[in-house]
Amino acid sequence: MRCPNYCGFTCVNGGCPNALADEYTEYDYEPCSCEECGYYKGCEDCCLDDKPEYCDESEKRKYVEL
């Protein structure tokens, strides 16, 4: 299960597959759901990882992929 609040580096740096598909239709980028995204790295690259007001340790334990 993936965290619904996840916001990774690729989500915000312009490399999101969905953003690329919308912006550059001429290149036939394939959009995908966030759940299917290959760039997902969980807490490792989430911008909310060090912000306990958005993500505390109990939340992290729920969504850590084992």
C-alpha cells in the first residue's frame, strides 16, 4: 500500500510521467496512476518525510513497503 500523501522529488521537479504526458503530447508519453509510477521511492524521497505535522512515525509505519 502506498502513502496517499506521498510527494516525491519526481512529482515536483517536472519529471512526473503524467505531467510530461499532458505537456508534451507529441512525444506520446504514457501517463500512469501514481500507484503504478516507477519513480515512487516511499519515504526515501518524499518531501513530507521530515515534516511531522504532515507525516509522523505512526503514519510512516502504515505505508512502509517491506
